[in-house]
Amino acid sequence: MHFKTCRECNSIIQLGQDECPHCHEPQSKIEYVLIPVGIILVLALFAYSASFISFEEQAKESRYQPLIEIRKVIAKEKYMVDAYLKNPLSCVEEQNNKNRCIYNNNIEILFVDSKADWVKIHNIENIHYSKEALALIDLSIISPTLKNNYVMTWTKAIRGIHELSIFSSQNHVSAIHIKATKYQR
């Protein structure tokens, strides 16, 4: 049983009675309907907000973990890249003040005048070929300027990057190549 207080005499009466048994004041049945409806609305609002939060959490979980934060590498000085990625496994000096270095067995960087000009990431496993793969290098997801079954390319679409390409092999990402913009070299 549910109870309420009479508005006229403040006696406790059973919810849903037509009149107060003490003062005979007519009682509204709207309150009898409004309380359960109010409770249902509050519960529905709570359930909606809980599902919204879990959707955000689910979106975060489904996002790929970055292999590299590209903005900490592209067009940066070699000593900065070495500090971020830890020292390279190997480096080869090339002509015209260029160095090619390998980091973590799958990241190759070409330094021109001691700045990271090209970044190539290979041996990427189990990542579906889609623009969402930009999250692998910690970039916001935007549509490519060119896309086919084998490569997606962003040309002058991302600040600080002249060209970025994601390559596909059997509908999975096989490699990512990033070229710095000329003004940053």
C-alpha cells in the first residue's frame, strides 16, 4: 500500500482514495498516476544516460591503440625522435646528409638534414583496412583524398604532413607511409 498526506488536514491517507476519511476533502487521482509515471521517467532517463556513457566507453575501447604518435616524430630532429622511440636498432648513413634508421623492428625513418622526413611503418597485424587506421599513428579520422582496394592516401590534408598512405593486403593494413611537408624540413 502507498500513502500520501492530505493537503487540507495533513493526515496520512491511502493513495488513490477519492476523499480524506478525516476531513472529507476531495483528493486528486492525478497524483496517484503522476507518481508512478514520474518514477518511470526518472528510471528511463537514468537508463538512457547509462547507455550513452557505455557507448562512449565502447567507442574508446574499439579505437586502435596508437603504434606511434606521429606528431612527435615527423619533421622532428633525430635526437628528439631517438628520445621518444628509444635509440634505433640500426642507422645507415646515405648520400646528401641523409640517415635511414630502424626503430622497434617495424618503424623506418629517413632523416634529411637531421629531421624526420619519411616515416614508414611495416609489419602491422590484424588491423582492418579503413580510415580508422589513422588512430594507429594518433591522428583524427578524416576521409582520404584517394581510396581504392590497395591504398588510401591523404595529400596535403593533414597539417604538417605532405602525404600519408595506408596500404592494404587482403583487406588489412600492411604498411603506413608518412612524408613531412616541405616547409617543415
